[in-house]
Amino acid sequence: MTEDEFRSELTARGYGEPRDAVFAPDADGELHSHDFSAMAMVTEGEFRLGLTDETRVMAVGDWCEVPAGMLHSEQAGPIGATLLVGTK
């Protein structure tokens, strides 16, 4: 997915204006949840979204949607990761 396509999808799904989220190389976040839904697309590096039953490895152009309350962890690859993130 291109960044323009992702931005259109955010708007179509009712997400707010996106922001960049930057993760340091080999960042390894703990399992947590948010009180908001998030939709994110990798724009640089490699990102791993850890869910309770799987880990999704994401490269540039890959995207995901994490509903409010879903337990997950956020990890970056060896060169870090930058994501474009919209929330609602």
C-alpha cells in the first residue's frame, strides 16, 4: 500500500490525522493495550506486532489495525522502524 492509499483508508475508516511513530533499533515493548483504536503503516524499517497468538512481521508498505483494548506488543527490527499512525 502506498502512503496516499493508506491516508485515504484512514479517512474512510474515520481515523484522525496521522502522525509518525519512530521506534529505536531493536526496540522491544511490553504487552499492553490502548483505550483507542489505531491503524498503522510501516514507512521505514521493520516492525513486529506481537499479538497473544502470533507475531506479525511487517515491512515498508504493510499495515495493521489494532482495536481499542486489544493486547499487543510493539517491536522494531535491527535498523528501527517508522510508522504512520492514525487513531480514533
